[in-house]
Amino acid sequence: MAQNWVPEGWIGVKEAAKRLGVADKTIRRKIESGELTAKLIPSPYGRDMWVVLSDQIQTAQKIIEVIEVKQEYELHDVALALSEIIKERDAERDAKFEEQLQQLAQQMIHHIQQPVLAEMQQLREENTRLYEMIDKRLAERDAEVVAQIREKQEVKKSSWWPFGK
């Protein structure tokens, strides 16, 4: 809808927004930021209105038409893709969790193993000491038994029967 009070080569903000498929406010923001060339002109409605160079809008329309690609996806395909992404994420998370669990288990084993190893060493030392005591006592006992046997043998050699055998 051409407005006869808008200069040739220019279009109003509403028309520019309509052609680009955006809100009026978007066009105004682009004017304020300097992305669109615009000027204020007096309007027949009593206040000044912004107008935009129509060439810029046509160029933007061509860019939108060239860039805009609509591709429809089947819901099933999207669900499969998401499922694969989630599986990959879960597999990575599970692998990291398993690695952390292994590290924690190793730390716990090391933490528990040290006192057990120390206690085992003490028990070995005590066991060695007890074996030494037993060996010493057995040696003493063996010596006593040998002494008793020799004593009895001596008694047998000297017979109490005076008349011979």
C-alpha cells in the first residue's frame, strides 16, 4: 500500500516491517542502531514519521529469500536423533562415573590396606618371636630328656646286683 505523502524511493516503517516479516519495533531498533538508513518526514497526521530507503528493504528481502530455508523434519527422525544424542551423552557420563568409581575404590583399598599390612607385619613379628621361644623351649626340653635318658642308662650300667649277671 503506497502512501502518497512518502517520498519516492522511501517506505514507511509499517510497510518495511510487513515486507521483512518483522515487528515495527524491530525496524525502529535497526534505525536507531544505524543498520537501516532512515529519515524523519512530516506526515499528514500531524507528527513526523520515519521512512526507510526502499532499496535497503528490497535487498534485505532478497537476502531473506535466499537465506531462508525451510526443512521439515519427521517427528520420528527427530526422536531418533535425540535418542542417539542422549545415548552418547549417557555413555560418556557412565564411562566417567566408572572411572571415578575405580579411582575411589583404589583409594579406599589403599586406605584400608595400609593398616591391614601393618597389622600383618606385627603378627609376623610376634609369630617369629613365638616360634623362637618354642624352639628354645623344645631345645631345653630335648636337653632335659637326653640328660634323663643318659642318667637312666648310667643306672643300668651299674647294676645293683652284686653277683654278676
